[in-house]
Amino acid sequence: MKVTAILPDDLIDEIKHYSKGKNITESLMIALRDWIALQKIKELNQKIKREPLKFRKDFSADKVRSINRQLPK
């Protein structure tokens, strides 16, 4: 999709600096994907805050290690 947007030069310069993209388009794509990923993490954190993860009553780290060691590599 082609989009025209008016953005401040200093913002674009900062985006290019941190994203290390080859050009403005790639830099913006990297920045937007990172922002979306961060939003998904925040959403997941809120979900876990509302409903914390619970271990089964029979959970054992030793059992998990044993299973992981048996998996084919």
C-alpha cells in the first residue's frame, strides 16, 4: 500500500538510526513491526496479570527435564 504521511524530519532520522533500515520505507516497516510486537507483549502481560499462569498440582521440574531429554533432536 502506498501512503503519504507528513512526519517530522527528526522523527524519521531517529527511526532510521535505530532501525538500521536501508531506506525510509524499510526503516518504517521495521519500526512499525517492532511497535506491534511490543503492543502484543503488553497485551499478553495484561492477560497474565488478570489470569496468572498456574502449574498443575503434579508439576515437577524434574519430570519436565526428563521429558525434554527424551525428545529426539
